[in-house]
Amino acid sequence: MKISIGFILALLALSGVAKAKLVTKMVEYRQGDAVLEGYLAYDDSISGKRPGVLVVHEWTGLGNYIKKRVDQLARLGYVAFGADIYGKGIRPATPEAAGREAGKYRSDRKLLRARAQAGLAELRRQPLVDPGRLAAIGYCFGGTTVLELARSGADLLGVVSFHGGLETPTPEDAKNIRAKVLALHGADDPHVPPQQVAAFLDEMRKGGVDWQMVFYGGAVHSFTNPDSGNDPSKGVAYNEKADRRSWEAMRVFFTEIFGK
């Protein structure tokens, strides 16, 4: 009887050790004189270094939605870091304020790239990150940002844009892209018109980029975020199928660039 109880206790102990322990924390860092505050997550039950994934927020800034995505990536075994493009405490509360804030960076791609590079550098500094296996993903404004990060020649294995803006004032910079590129796009997204898509495809081809693009039928802008509502006629709406399928496409892509 004592042996049986001891065996059970041993199994319970092993189960507790094997159980994932998610560690999350806010991390202050800088880009020039700007103070930024990102969000870091990793599974403490995994030993050794692992791939790092930079996650860039929507136009509303680093909030709960992006933190949720960072946590999801950590549970998959990555060290994930939610970058802060806007600066510590700058979290627009209205669409008008978000538009103004995002506009500062869309009109200054040099600054946008510098903020993204600062986030990538902070991710690379994390002791559990394998600096040779890095990727970046972004949502909406964040999708635009990670594509610009790739165009800057950042040392990344891959970038993934979820319903991001595809335009750039310097399409010739595609020649600098070292990462594989995956663009996940709502086929009916009115905020990224067909001519912008066509220009992006032309840019990727001329730049000799290893790229993929997936279109999701019936999906409009911001299709991965449940807070986007459920009315596609507004041009912004959640689409459960597109959300699920795009996340799975990202996972397959990560298996390709990182290995199993």
C-alpha cells in the first residue's frame, strides 16, 4: 500500500513539473530618447534556448489582444515579445486618436523601422532566445510594421502579416529582405484595395523574395480580432474561420523556418 501511494505521489510530482508554467512580464526598453514598454512571455517548463517571435500591435497600441497572441505563442514553445511602437503609456482610446498615432509612423517609415528594430533587439537580448531563429508577426498596423522591418534588411527567418497594410514608399527595398514572407489577407478587405495587393506582389517578385500570400474568402479587415464585431459591411469584422485558418498557416510557416 505504501509503495502504491508513493508511486502515485511521484506521478503527481512529475505531472506538476511537466505542466507548462507561463511567465509574463512588462519590459521597459528604449529607442533613442523614447521610452517603450513591451510584453514578454515564455513557458518556464521548457529548458534551453528556443526561437523568438516579435509581435507588433494594431493601431490601438499594445493592449490585451496582442498580449493574448503573445501568450499563445509562448504556449507553443516560443519566446514571444509584444513590441511597443508608440511609446510607454501611449495607448489610443478612440479610432480618431489611433489614426493620428498610426499616421505618425506610416508617414515616417524610417522611424517606424527604428521602433521595430528596437523591439527586435530587445527580443534578441532575452537569455532564452536563440538569436539565430527569429521571426516577426503583426496585425493590421503591425502587419505593415513587420513588412517594413523585413524591408530594412533585419536578420529574420520569417515575417507574417495578418490583414496588414501592404503599401510602402520604397518598394525597391524589397531587395534587402532576408526573411521569408507570409501575407495573410482578407479577400474582401476594403482598406487594402486590389491595386495595393497587385503592387505588393510586383514588389515581392522584383525583389526576388521568398513569399507566400493567402486570401480568405468573405474576410474583411481585422478578421482575427473578435473585438472587430460581426458586420463585414463595415469593412472591419471578425471571421472565425479566417482567424483559425490564418493562425494554422502561421504555425506551418514556423515549422518550415524553425524546424520542429
